[in-house]
Amino acid sequence: MKQVTAIVRPEVLEPLKDALTEAGVSGMTIFEVQGCGHQHGWKEYVRGSEVLLTMVPKVEVMLVVDDDEVDPLIDCICTVARTGEVGDGKIFITPVDSVVRIRTGERGRAAL
């Protein structure tokens, strides 16, 4: 099993949720996050003064899936979230050793 964590623009959240549901994803966890990458924020003017905003609002979508589902999900996320501009986000893939459903005690794939 793998954990797929995508950090994307907030405006792509609804289309991404729809695409992931259509792709058969059975569950996901979504967080509102802030961060910066290579762009290190942007400048805005507040009451005539220049202010550097270094933390950019993003959305984190976390999924745990079987190994064979990872590549199609990456393609799905990239298709929906890619604008071609700086700040489109990143996808992180990490191994998951085990999953336990608290309610039933099921483990592994059955717990997803």
C-alpha cells in the first residue's frame, strides 16, 4: 500500500474530488494548508505599503491505495491540477506498512 499526498491549488479541489471519486477512490482526507515552494510567496500592497506574503494557501489531499492504483491516480491528479504555472503543487508517494480500521479491527486492504 502507498500513501499518495497531493498539495494543490485550492481552486482545483472540487474538480479533483470529482475526478478521484469517478476514478474509484473510496476515501480521502483533505486539509487546508499553507506553504511556499520556489516562488516564496508574492507581493501585495496593503494601504499603500508593500507586503511580502510568503505562505501560499494550498489544499492537501491524502489517499491510501494499493500499489497498482498509484500511477493511474498520479495521472488523474496531474490532469486535473496542472495549469502549467508555478505553484501547481506536488505529489508525494510514501509506503504504508499497515492499516487498521478501528471500528472492526480489520487490517490491510480490507481496512481501506
